[in-house]
Amino acid sequence: MKNKIIDLSEIESMDRIYRINLINSVTGFKSANLIGTQNEYGLSNLAIFSSVIHLGSNPPLLGFISRPAVIPRHTYSNIKHSGYYTINHVHTDIVERSHKTSAKFYDTISEFDECNFTPEFSDKISAPYVQEANIKLGMKFIDEYEIKENGTILIIGKIEEIILNEAVLKDDGFVDLQEAGTVTISGLDSYHSTDKIHRFGYARPFAEILKKW
Amino acid sequence: MKNKIIDLSEIESMDRIYRINLINSVTGFKSANLIGTQNEYGLSNLAIFSSVIHLGSNPPLLGFISRPAVIPRHTYSNIKHSGYYTINHVHTDIVERSHKTSAKFYDTISEFDECNFTPEFSDKISAPYVQEANIKLGMKFIDEYEIKENGTILIIGKIEEIILNEAVLKDDGFVDLQEAGTVTISGLDSYHSTDKIHRFGYARPFAEILKKW
């Protein structure tokens, strides 16, 4: 198989859709999460995001990227208004409905209704969880950083609550996402289940090196 | 199966390793990339990262998270010095060697040697690629944002060059990561291959709704 080299000038002159597909693919596999929010009138919103990332465990901080606020972004404006949101893992049985939330809906329509999800509330979080999800996080908005190079916004939140199936939580705190059916996204619209290759544990070559002395 | 609810106060009082395993799991599946750099003396460095994310396609910008610079971070200091780095997808055949780069090595040791990878150079990028990778990105450092809540740093780079196998690049720009053998990470140390469920294409309910009128 032959290697192909694509340089920046080629990327810049590509057809827009071709470039979007390419650049969205090359970071590798991404998380697949539904973010639930509600607006000041209590209308719920649900949208799929592939940019949720871990920022730190103590305090438990996560980030995700919101695209430029030049057109209305309900997720962003609801979070700014209510201060809360939920992150709900997409699993194999809800892939199609989850992807449908990426479409543009009228302002007065809730994606929960339109995409056949059930909103669920806890006392702590002013945002709807997805009842159908197996792993759910209740998030409190903490801060935002505007990425000045392209106007995207890194939203930072703290985990206030984790709701998950007892069976997928292992003795050392590891959550078996594969057992929970959590899927992963490549590019904009390709969904994948997973096959575990190996769980390694902590790598310790310093010790290995010292043993040889 | 029964749901378990874990709240913030429980998270805060957990054993450190348990918490790290838990909070690193709950974002969903993550990208698996080796980041290659070199220092001012030409010594190469290679380290695995699970935080590479897409920020935008035009210009083609990616981000990744570097942990606090309170202890020496070779990847970060090399990028700040040279202005360049490479991102190389981990695939199924190099999972074990790739994970080994996460260990602590002495300053004078290159992970390329220690973990059995071959450095490869192009004219454009002052950083080593991983010859064994199937999908490689040559990156130019653009900016950094310190996340003041926990001292982590969001490093932003622009794609200057993409090197990939012709066969995995599809007609619409989509890169078939599964065909390339790219793996995904859950938690800190669990590696997974993937099975494609479906590629959906762009969701368009506005049109669907109008058709009903």
C-alpha cells in the first residue's frame, strides 16, 4: 500500500465538504455523547457532541468544544443560562436516534421528543438526563475559554454526579465502557462498537531499568 | 441491572487511583496518538496522548491537553522550543509498544529506541514521525491556553502535512480509521479495536418536516 502526502496548501484549496470529512477523521476515534440542557422556559435540548475530553480528576473536570456562537447554539446558551448540563453516553441501541439530534430543528422543538428520548431529572442538576443512556454525568458549568484562532469555545464543567449501571463499575474504579455498550465516532458520522485488545496497567520502566543494575 | 449514583463529595473522598480510573473512564472512548518531538540537542521524544481533539477544519486546527508543567514535560518543552510536533495514530499492531511510552524514562533516553519505533523525517516538520504508524500528521504549534482551574494546558496546532495510506482515504475525504487499524482508548490503559455500526451522512430533519406540509 502506498503512502499519500497531503500538504497544507492542498488542504486549503479542497472542496469544503471533502476537507470537513478529512480533518474530522484524522484526530482518531472520538467520544460519542448526548449533551442535555434546558432553556429559561423549561424547553429541553439534546445534541450529540464528539469533543468531550478529560481535563483532570481532582477536581473532576471535563471539557467540550462548542462551535462559534455566530449562529444560535442552544446547548451553549442554555448552559450559560442555567449553569448545568448532562453528558450521556451513546450506546449501540440508541445510535440512530442519537445521530438524528445533530440535525437542525426549529427552536420550539425538543430533540427529546423529536428523536424519541425520555428526559429524566435529578435533584442536583437543572438539566435533563437521557433515561435511555447507561452512563450519565451531571455537570456544573465552571468556565469557558474562547479559542481566538477560530472562535470555538472550550466549555469547562465539573462532575457533580455520575449515574451508571453497577455492573460496569469495576473494583479499581475503571468503568467498562465496552460492557456498557458505549460507542465511538470517527469523522462526522461513522459509529463503531469496540473489541477490547488489552488493559495494560501502569507502565514502570524505571523499575525495570533498576532491576537490570 | 441496578443504577448507582456517585456524587461529588464521594468523588472527592475517593482513593486517588480509584478516582483517576473512574474519572478517566467516564468521558467515553478517546483517541490514541503518539506525539513525536525533538529537543534542542536533537534527542527525540515520543509519548502517548488520549486527548487529541478536532477544533476546526478551515484552518485545520487540532488541540491536545498537556498536564501541569510542575514537573518536566518533554513533549511540551520540545514543542515550545522547536515549534513542531507529529501526531501518529496507534494501530492494532503497535499497541503494546505505544503504551510503553507512557512510562517514565531517563532524560537522555529516546522512547523511539526504548519502545522500538523508527523515527522518520520530512522536510517540513522539525519533529520525528513514527514510521510504523499508518496515519501521521505534521503539526505546527500555534497557541496555548492555560486552564487556570487545574493548570493543564490546551496546546493548539495547525496541520501542515497529512501522511496516510492511499487505500484508507475515501472519495469524499473520509478516512476509514477502522481499515487503518487505528485503536481507541478507554480509561488510562484499555485499548480497543472497532467494529463499524453505520455511517449515517448528514441529518436533515428541516427538509423532512417541510415534506410533510
